Amino acid sequence: MKKIIVCFFCLSCIVVTMRLLFSILAPVTIVRVPGGIKFSDTYNPNVYLCLPAAYTSIDNTIEGAYRINGKTHGLKTLKEFVSIHPTKGLIIGNRWYSNNGFQQHVLVKNNKARKFKDERKRYRRVLCHEGENSTSYLIIESTYPMTLSDFSKEVSKYFYNAVNLDMGNYSYGWIGKNKHSRWSKYNQEKLTSWIVCETQ
């Protein structure tokens, strides 16, 4: 009887250890966004989700063109525009397809991963949706530093389109009660744009 108990305890320890190891080694974490999203140039501490979106330039302005309430601002810096469509999700193309959107590096388009020359390994974050014409959004983050190419390849296994989000030194943000980069909160005034979800 004691041997059975010892064996069962050892087996339980192995299972727990394997689960912990898998959670540590899993390349990405996935968080589902509970509602609709939009791109915003206005900081709002009361929304459910708030994450840095486009890059911020050295003169503290939004990098690239962006679109809010049907009006386009800024200067085009990339070939593609990321439109946040109310019924079709993320639409990536050479023009705007909705009244809201921004410019960022596209990591996955139509389930195809893109390759990048940048070989630096960093923590990565993307905004993505599950399928064509889907408005089910998710935030994906790497659990360890990865190159953009490796990260895009991993994300393409699961999702249709994926757009890079700013993960620099000032990437303070949150999803519900889950805070990101707490230490950089004092630099939040240096951020210029966000992906937001107003309600849970």
C-alpha cells in the first residue's frame, strides 16, 4: 500500500513538473479580447484593454499614417495600412478599408508568416484575429525573446492576420487587471497611440 502511495505521489509530481515546464517553454501566451477594439491617439485609464500600438517617433509623434473617425492623420511610412473593420476584422492592404486604423509591421497575412532581416531577439506582442472576416481579436505575446521571423512563424500556426504592437521601453498597458510593464508606468506620457477595448 505504501509503495502504491509513493508511486502515485511520484507520478503526480511528474505531471505537475511537466505542466510547469510546458507553460515555461510554450513560445506564446494568448489572451482573448472580450469585445470590439479601436485604434486611439487618446490615453484613457478607464478602458478594459489598453496596449501601445504604433511606434512613437523621436519627436514624440505617431509613426506612420493613422485613421480615426474617418479622418487620416500623419505621414505614410509603410506600404500597407491596417484597417480595423467593424464586421471584417483586421484588413491589411494598400489603402484604408474602414474609418479606423494605423500602420505597423505585418507579421502574418492570410495565414502566411513574413520574414524579417532583423535578427534581434526581443519579447514580442501582436494583435491578431482568428480567421477571414472575423472580429474575434486576440493579443499574443512571446514568453521569451524571439526574432520577428520566428515569432511570426509561430503566430501563423494559429491565426489569420497578425500585426506587430509596440513593445519598447515605454510599453505600459493592461488587459483587465493584468498589468504589462509596470516598471515603465512613469513613462506612459511618452506613448502616443493605443489599441483599446472599452468594455469587458
